[in-house]
Amino acid sequence: MLTVIGEGLVDVVQRSSGIQAHVGGSPLNVAVGLARLDHPVQFIGRYGRDAYGDSVAAHLKSSSVLLPVGPDELPTSVATALIDDDGAASYTFDLAWELPGLADRLPFMLQATTLLHTGSIATMLAPGAAEVLAAVEHAHPSATISFDPNCRPSIITDVDYARRQAEKFVTLADVVKASDEDLEWLYPGEDPLDSARRWLSLGGSEGPAMVVVTRGAEGPWGVNASGEAHFPAPPVKVADTVGAGDSFMAALLSGVVDLGLAGAQNRKDLRELSAESLRDLLAHAAWAAAVTVSRAGANPPTRAELTRMELRGQASRPTGTAHIDPESAELPSN
């Protein structure tokens, strides 16, 4: 069982052509993305007893995502996305984020979890952020942990606080994904790739096995103990960028699960993943993001759709690069 903890909300999308409402929230999108890639997933979050909350629950259930936590009496959170003529999104938020009583239910809800993902607003906004951190600490001895800061400076305006929060979760995570914009905001004036390299060292032997940076048209880049890897962004006509990073995250984690590397017992093998295998994970995730940006809204691909996209692009797609760290590479035996 895979578990995603975080916010679910409704994206009210404003375009020059009109207004539409879509269920969203970065962690929720990742949960749906994992389910559409044929993984059993449960989503631990909150939504209200209102029309928007009904749409959140229906959206998750339509992709077979389990909901161990029911609606509460607070209003469902809303994000308003303004889409410009180039397809880029900017956001404003009306949020309520708390999970009262979660600690008492964690032993039951997480008992079968092999991978726990969280990130974004859920890991930054009080009071819920403390409850999410406690859940990650509870799951860490038995499950792979993944984290995506997916920073929202319009909500969490204190960058020093955001940096401290992000580093708490990075230290506990096995798989970390961030955008170059996230890292530029958290560490102003620094090269995002240097920031990612530093994140790889947080937590020592219990810290991240890989840190991946999404860079829009430049394509994703990643670093692990074996070296660094890059995959060029697949060419695709962009409808909008809503949910692209979440689809990327879901496919990245799906790749880890498909390799049989989910679960704390596989932490050592995950840390020893080759740079070439890291590049393959980047490619798989990049194609998932390409499907999502080719259509409106946060609409991650099914496994069948992703496979078709990869096969269509196979003949012409660039191969990417993987650079092995000579200090970590094994010498051939004589």
C-alpha cells in the first residue's frame, strides 16, 4: 500500500476563455497519479462537507484512491489558478489545513504502507504541518519516504521558515523532488543543482537516496550516490502546466515501486541505484509530465497512456545522460 498525506483542494482555473473548477492539490494529484499507474493508494487529507468536498471525494474514488479520513466541518480548500496565454499558472489560496487526532490513528492507517509521500502546503502550513511531520517520523522505520516541497511563496511568505521546514522533511526522505523555482526561492543566489547536491548529504546514511530537480523545458536532472543524470524534456504542445510536477512525481515513485525498491528494507539498494537507472527513472517521469501538459488541468496519465506516449517517442526521443561519480564507481575485477 502506498500512502499520500497532504492537502486536497479545488482549483478554480481562470483562462481568457472562461472559468473551470478542477479537483487538485499537489499531494492529491500525486495520489491520483499513482493510482492511475495501477498502484494501491490511500490519501490522508481533509475536505469539507460541501459541494467542493463532494467533488474531491468523488474524484479520488473515481481513480480507486482509498479515503481513510472522511469529511470534516471546515470548508473545502480552494486554489484559484490564473492561466496566462503561454499556459503558465499563478495561484491564490483559501485554505484550512489540520488533521486533528491523526497521531492516534497512524498505527492502524500506516501499518501496511511501504511508501509514504508528502509535500507542498501540507508540510509548511500550521497546524497540520506538525501532524504531517509526526506521520513521516512514524512511517520512516518501515516505509520509503518521498517529499516534494512544491513551494507556495504566496502562502508561506517566510523563506527562512520554509527552508527549515523543507530541510526537516528532506533529512527524513529517501526520494526528493523539487523544481528549480523551489530551490531558487529557498536558496536565493545559489545554483539550484548545487542546492540539490547539498540536500543529498542531509541526514547522512539515513538521508535521501536521490534528489531530482525539474527544470521545465530544460528537462529533469537528478543526483544520487552513483553520480548525476539528465533527461531532455520531451517535445509536446503545451495546453497548460497545471499538475505537471505532480504527474512527474507520481511516475518517479511508480518507477521506484516497479523496481521493487519500496519499503525501508530496500533503503540500501535504493541508495546504491546506478546513475543509468536514475536516468531511466527521470525519462519515465518526464514522459508522464508530457502527457499531463498536453491536456488541460491536473490530469495524470494511466499506465496505458504513459506506455503509449513512451513508445511513440521512442524512435526520436533523446537518450539523456548519466555521469558516474568515479569515487563511488566500482573498479572492474581482474
